[in-house]
Amino acid sequence: MTKRILAAALLALGFSLATSHAHDRRLVYGYETTGMPKGMWEYEQWMTWKNYGNKDRFDFRHEFEYGITDTLTIDIYLADWRYETYEDGEDVTDYRRSGFALRQQLTDPNKSFLGSALYGEILVGDEMVVLEGKLLLQKNFGPLIAIYNAVIEAEWEGSSLGNLDEKVGVWENIFGLSYQISPSFFVGVEGLHEVEFADWSETGDHVFSVGPNFSFRKGNFFVTAAGLFQVTDVEGEPDSQLRVIAGFTF
């Protein structure tokens, strides 16, 4: 399984070895406050692997981003789908959801003391509806950027869109650092804190994961990856995970 993950990451890196100026995507779990320049498109291919001990889960996302203005970006999620493989040999593949998000920059981290933005998202699937809001903050220190995302998410799931009887709230805190070593190569760290609220009343376990981040870009292509390791030992949550995002602007 590890070999397959490494192969996928190397394939994404291979796609990045093209020429011409990629839009910044130095983190994969956290969002920066900068969006797409007006009139520019970007395609992003996501792959997230999570290890749960008794199974491996692969989540894929196909996404377009477009700069409506220099401060307003729309993210169009064509499809999220999932592949799971279990220790007993069983495997399951299913479509999850599609949707869109809007990201409005409030202050530019390159011009202001602190960069800030608001992010709103809606995702709809055959058996779920997800609403998500984020406050994005970013501070630049020359070649080093630091980000913080405060995330609130509401999920409704059920046997069909007409019978969404399961309600879950999620609160997340996402932290990230990325240091520019050269024009093409960046290294850093990302951290993810998450707690669920069943029926918006019962507080679940606090889950914290942290790990290294790497980003490479060449012209209008890029690939960014981060591997997180759970440090709280919460059962039912991934022990480790890897996310790779490869994309190009046009």
C-alpha cells in the first residue's frame, strides 16, 4: 500500500515538471488568503490517503478555480469520490458529492500587516449536504508564510436527500508554515485540530494531527504534499494521512 501511495505522489510530481508561473498553493490542508487573479483559471487534482489500521481510504477531488475579480475566487468541485480497501480484501468505490465555494479576500498579506479572507462552501451528494465556513488569516515574514484557518462545518447525512436524519457539526483549527528555499521549492509544517459535535450537542474527542509539508512548482504547474500523523490516539480517526494536490493555471 505504501508503494502505491509513493507512486501516486511521484506521478503528481512528474506532472509538475513543465514550464511557465503557478498560482500559490504552498499548503494542502490550510488555505492562504490570496486567490486567483481576475480572469485566470486553475485546475487542481487532489488525492488524500488515510490509514485507519483496518482499512485504507483514498479520497479524490477534481476542482477548477476561477478569479472572478482580483479578490474574489470561485472553486468549482466537479466531483469528490472515494475508494476504500479493507484488510479482508473487500474494496468499495463510490461518488461522494459536488459543489462550489467562494473565497473573498479582505486584506492582502503582501500589502497589509495581516492577510485575511472569508470562505463559504456548499457540497451536495446523493445522501448528504455539507455547509462550511472559514476565516482565513495569513502573515508573511519574507520567505516564510504563516496561516491559520478557523473552520465551522455542518453535515446532514441519510439514506437520501429527502431523509437527512443524521446531523453533525465540526469545528477545525488549521495551522501552517511554509518557507521558500528557492523559487521552485518550499518546505514547512501543517497541523490540524478537529472536534465533532453529534446532533450539535454531544462533544466528541479532540483529534490533533501534524506533519511536514513540501511544495514544488515549475512555471504554471505545481505539486504540494503534506503527511500528517495523529498525536492524540483517538480510535476511529486516521493514524496517518497524506494529501497531494497537483495543478496548473491557464
